[in-house]
Amino acid sequence: MSEQAIVGTNAPRVDVRDKATGQAQYAADIQLPGMLYGKVVRCWEHAHARVKRLDLSAAAASPGVVRVIGPKDVTPKRYNSSVLDLMVSESMHDMLGDIDDQPIFTEHVKFQGDAICGIIARSEEAAERAAAKIVVEYEPLPVYLTAEASRAPGAVQFTPEKPGNLAFQLPEPMFPNHALGGGDVEGAMRDADIVVEDAFYVPKQKQCQMEPHAYVAKVDSGGRLTCWTSSQMPKLVQRKLAKLFDLPMNLVKIVPTVIGGGFGTRLGMISEPQACAMALAVPGHPVKLQTLREEDWVISPSRHPGKYWMKIGFKRDGTPVACDARFENYKGGYYLDASGTAFTAGAWLGGMYRFPTLRYRGESYFTNQGLTGAYRGYGNPQTNFVLEQLIDRGCAELGADPVEWRKKWHKGVGDDGWCPGVTYPSCALDQCLDRGAAAIGWTEKRRKYARQEGTIRRGVGVAVMNHTSGAMPMLLEHTACTVKLNEDATAEILFACSDMGQGSHTALKQIAAETLGFPFDHVQLSGGTSDVAGFDIGAHASRTIYVGGAAVKKACEEARRQLLERASLQLGVPADQLDIRDKRIFVKADPARGIEAEAITRAGVYHFVDPMTGEPGGVPGQIQGYVSFFAPHNSPPFGASFAEVEVDTETGEVRVIELVNAHDIGRAINPAAVEGQLEGGIQQGLGFVLSEEIDYDAKGRVQNNSFTDYKMFGPEDMPRITTILVEDADPIGPFGAKSVGESGLVSPVGAVANAIFHAIGIQFTEAPITPEKVLKGILEKGVRDYASIRGNR
Amino acid sequence: MKDRNITLHINGEAHSLTVTVNRTLLDVLRDELGMTETKYGCGTGECGACTVLVEGKAVNSCLTLAATMDGKRITTVAGLSDFGRLDHIQQAFVDEAAIQCGYCTPGMVMKTASLLAKNPDPSEAEIRHALEGNICRCTGYEKIVKAVKKAAQTMPGRAAAVEPCKEAVQ
């Protein structure tokens, strides 16, 4: 198809009217007859302790209580609430060493909020009253909040499976010397004329999705377990629950609910095991388990914080010669996702610039902080904060323009992407840099702000990033899709990958309608329950449009092929000479000649043999297209962000005045939805670099589990935003599309940090860069003009 | 805990019920009356997802005791639309692609309704200020602000010759 009528338009979101009127049903909105209410009793006073005594009897006798269940009342099996173990081959799994270390109810508390027991009652109030009657005595254990503390000799071991509390390091033999890349880094670094190096800290950021986690679970009379959940990965949750509770998968049904924001927090499971354990304790009764915001805050995984060291060498002409890096991240008390971010932080690093020699080491250590797992960007903002600041430090030393340096040395078509051996099929980063620079007035402002006076200083900064579209080849990228044509030539599509609010189902429907040649409103797309929908790995790694869209397109192409073949018989014209538009099939060379698609679909379903002649009326059979699709690539998107900031050198406050996000997304299937992803990403990226971090006291208790104490950018804090969609079609993605879900968050991080550097001549190695840190930096180093830095003089 | 008999006039319909005095309006709407269009986001008045109108003014229903609402007129987001026909605010949110996950939307729409009732022609700065108590984690507020501007411009009864929306003071 040379021209698209539906792809590329701002088709209205499929779920938007329900959401605008409040009819959309999120998990907490579900009400079922005979429903009981669950409450998980958690350890709030300790982040590390053993349960010495647990007495459930007073709670069990409390009014309105149906059952109380503790560790001995549930399966002793453990689980891994994330899903990476299901996304790799068995041999890869063995090499990575993923483990199942989470109990449903624990006797060894490993973080504040760990689950102790569960109460099932006739009302939430009754459950809460009973929770107060649980008697539990703890033996406090030493609290380890950093890798340094938890790996110290004599530290309490989190699990015998991971000695030294080292949850993960890049494994041999895939990563020789436990490193991504390698070669003679030290030797290469000796050839450098200029070396920049620093140790950074990256923060523990929370997704803060607006819908707190909630579930309903029920066991029916046939022993079938049904779980209503807002997980991003319904099919993998089905398998996880089947494994945990020793049920065949056909006896576990997942009903995906509307998702009130994900950003990674719903990647895999959170409290599905507890909700289902409660339902199994009271067969026949649905049990609803809702989490309070302050509870959601501590029990759902956050971004991986930790120490990130990096060293980069350049020749005097700007040529980069080597990059050496090490990210030591602080896990929470359990293993989930320990392997993922430790790897990807280095993968994004490897995918960015043409370093002839690069070595990256990634390690994850257990600590008593809250759980860490998937969060939009998955290691990428951490790397961006570090890499992009060091590149700008290098540029300052070299006297190089940061935009020009990046244009010269970023990777592009034909270079290895984040996975060695998988090369970039498309790259429009130069366009992103050029258009972004023009939009913010780069050249003029860089010159103007290089010399300033007064207490208020301005600066502009740039940062770039690469991400991915699905996680092939490291992880399984498989999506099944079925499209069936109804007798009236409308289409119904079954596709299990969740829409978390990005608008992915709308864009997929556009792809389907475009491919079929049907109007947008004559196509329906359903996620379906796990017993109806085919396999899908889930909404992760920004894959839904690139992988899912390709699957939808292929299934629709198959249905279209069948439709045209039947039309070909009727029209006596070869199928390849036919086209479909608005449900009318016509001869391309003679558009007046054609047939309505409905005539064919109706004859296929309502198929009769003429009683007079015995002749069949058309080709029998309902047309269905089906594909079990495996992504052939991961066509990474690229982005360049430009920030203008104002630094108050007396208060340390940083105000972001403007943020330009220029993104190479291949093709925007629904431009308004793409903009929405980039704009929302900016809000989270600004939080990462300037304001957001979960704080703990010395005992490992969260100090800011509320929206008042945890600082996100509000509507008045947000800068002026310019979003630039660079559309340079990718040769592999559906209609040329690459991903956009995560990447908008990433490069605003480095751009803001670099703008601060430009404004006051100081770099900050700890994120978030709060006013306190800015003031401390100014006191220690003094404000200096960017123009006074060596290379710029 | 004591009970109290109250009558709530919700979206034009009277509901007489007995509530325990510590129950919040949010709990009563959602759990007692099954009106789940109003959302729980934090329970502490920080996120605004539970915003409803009481006598035309926006309140956080999670901080409001139902027992104090006897005889009051309450509007939820479902009260703005008539059998799926969207009102101008809801339509503006749809048209401007201001809805992503949708969880903050009922509160955002109700806060907009209360803002426009007081100030039918708000500047961008006034819109942003009014929305400070409503958190959205999806949109970066960009399209929500545009939707509120559009809602102001499309308000029924608004004179044909309206001034264009005032731009924010930079």
C-alpha cells in the first residue's frame, strides 16, 4: 500500500469514552456476588527480621472474619514475581541463574512491607480490624541498605542460592570476565589524550501509576482458579500462577482488567499469589484484595538504584578510544529482575557511541530496600545520567560542541545495537539533533549562556539515547493474533497484549483496519481472557506496536489474502490485481469493476447449496487469519532531548524552562498517542534527574511513601514542551513504526544535567539533583562560566 | 461507631442511606452505592482522583465524611454525561487526546468543571494552578491543559465571540 488512510491519523482511542465517563472497569471496581475481602498483614516496623512467633487465633475469632492464613496454610513453594525466567531458553535460564525466592507469606522479612499472613473477611473493615489482632514477634536482623553493607563478610545471607548476597553478575561464558564487551580497555585508555571518569549514584524512582494494585480471585466448583488482574503480562501470569499452585494452565484463568498506568510496575506479578492463595482457602467465594497507596508504594518494585562508575578516553581531536563502566545496583530483598537491569544498563551504553573498546560490568546485590524491578527505561535513564554527563565533560575539555560531537560519533545504520551482532536497520538521530537544536535555539543560547553574571544563571543541554522495540534476541518475542471476519464484513481481532493506557490497542486497530481495507469503526480488538486469547509475552520492552503490530498486520494480511482469493474467483481477475478500500474489493486497473467484501464474507458463513441446481453459493467457510509471530528484529528508536534551565545560585533551585524531545520513531501510527508517550516520558525523566527518590531511614523504613513527600513534577512545574516526531520509516517495523513507550523518559535526564553544567559549570554525580545538592556543589566548587572550562578557553 | 441516616442527592437522584460516621464519601459512593466512576488514588487528598462536586465545588471525596453530606447535591463524572453522550469537558478531553490510562480522568474532569464554573476563561497559568491537586502520571499534563482550554472555549452558552484563551505568562 503506497498511501494509508487510517495509519498516521489521530483516530480516537478505543477506550476513551468509557474512561471519560467513568465506566471503564479497573480491578478495584469489580463487584461480584458473595464477594469476600482480603487483607495482607505486612511487617511495617522492620526491613529485616525473623518471625519468632505468629499467632493468628485472635484475628481468626474477630467478627466478620472467614479465614486467616499464614505461611503454614499455603504452598511452601516460592515464586519469582517477575517474568524474565519465562522469556529465555532453559540453557540461558541456567546461565543467568534466575531463582524463585519469594514466599507467599514469609518467616524471614527482607524488606519493609513483606507479607506475613492474610485475612479473609466479609468486609474490608472487618479484615482491617482483624489485622490489628494478629500477634507477631520479630527478631530484628541487621539492615543492609547498600551493596557495600550486604556483601560484607558475616552479613546475613538473603538466600543460600546466592552467596555473598550477590544476586547477579553478568555470567560466564556469555560475558567473559563478567563483562559486556572487553578487549584491552586499560591499554586503549592509555592511548587517550583526555580521560574523564567519575563515580555516580542513580536514584530509586517509583512508577507512581495512579491506580493502586487490586485483584479479585475465585476458585469455582471445578477447581478452576480465576484471577482478575491489571498485570501487563496476563499470559505469563497464568503460567506463573499455574506453576506456583501446581495447577494445569487450563485451570488458571486470567481476566485482564483496564490498567490504570503501568510504567513497568505491573510487569509480572505483585500480589496475585496472595490474592489467589486467599481464594484457594475459601473455594466458591470471590476474594477482592485492594492495596492502599502507602502499601502499593512499598510492595511493588521500583527502579534499580545504585553506584555507577564510568571512565571514557578521547583523543585530542575528539575521537573516543575507550569506555569502561560498572553498575552496581541495589536490589531489594528478593531476586526478581536482578539479571535484567544489570545487563540492559550496559546494553544501552554499548548501543550509543562508536567506542572502539568498551567494557561494562553489571552486578546486583540484595539489600533491605523495597523491591526493584521493571520501570520504564529499564536501566536506560541510569546510563543516560552517567554517560551523557561524561560525554559533555569530555566535550568541555576538548572544546567540542556537544551536538556536533554526538552527530559525529553516535552509532547508526549497520552498527551493532544494544545486542552485539544485531545491527541498526534505521537511524534518524542526526535529524533529531538538527531539528531539536533548531527548536531550542542551540547555537545562540550556547554562546550566550557561556558567560553570565548574577545569581540566576541559564544553560542549555543536550542528550541522546537509543532504546529498543521488543527485546529480541535476548528475550522471547512471540505474539499470537487471530482475526475473524464476520458475515457483514466487520472484523474482530483477538490479541492478548495489554494496553496500559498508551493507546496501543487504538494504534493496533488502525493497523488492522488499514491492512484489511476496512473502516476503523468496523474493526474490534479485544485482549480477551487467557482461555480465549492466544499466546503473548506481554507489554514490555516497548514492543506492543513493533511486535504486536506486526502480528496484527500479518493476521490481517492472511484474512485479506483469503478475501481477495475468493473475490478473484468471482471477478475472474488474479488476486494480485485486486485491492480493498472501505470494504469494497476492486480491480486496481479498473476500479469501477468490483464486489463488496460483505458479499463474500456472508456467502462464506451462510453457505447454502442451491436446492434447484445443487450448485454451491460461493466459497464456504468463515474467513479467519491467524499468526503465531516471532519478531525478526528490534529496530531501536533514537531520541535527542534539549533542555533549557535556570539555576538560582542562592537557593540551588533548578527550573526547567523548556524541554524539546525529538524522537526517531520510524512512523507514528497515531501521532497524538506518540506525542502523549513522549510528553509523559518527560515528566518522569525530569523527576528522575531533579526530584524523585525513595528515602529510607537507617532501619530501612520508607520515609516518603506519599505524593506529598515524594516529589513529582506537577502541572505548574512542567516546562514548555516541544515534541518533534522524526518519521523516517524503519524497513522492518509495521508501516515503518518503531517503539515509543519507554524512550521519551530517557534523554531528558542527561539533557537537564548537561544544561545545569552549562549554566553553572558544575556537574552533579548524584541524582536527583536537588536544591541541597546544587547549593553544596556551589559552596564546594563555586559557580563558573562554562566558557572558562579548559577546552573552551 | 455511630450510624447516621442521610440523604445524598447524587447526579440528580436522591439516595437515603445509613452510614457509619467514619465512612468517607468516596467509600459510600463506591462500596455502598456501587458508583465506581470516582476513583481511589491515595486516600489522603494528595492525588485528586476522587474529586467530585459538592454543591458545585470540587472536593476530595476521600477526605470528606459522608455523614456531613446530608442533603447535599453531589456530582460525579457519570453525572456529566447522558447515556454515553459526553458533555463539553469530557468531549474536550477526548478530542485533545488528554486521556491515557484514564484513572485520573474522573477527577481531572470534575476539577475542570469546578474551575470553569468559577472562571470561564482561565489563562494557561490559571489552569495549571487549578490542576495542582490532581496528579496525572501519563500525560505530562500537556494535553490535559489543552483539553481544559478547549473545554472553556466550547462551554455551552458561551458567547460566540469569545476572547482567545490567554497564554501563560512566561
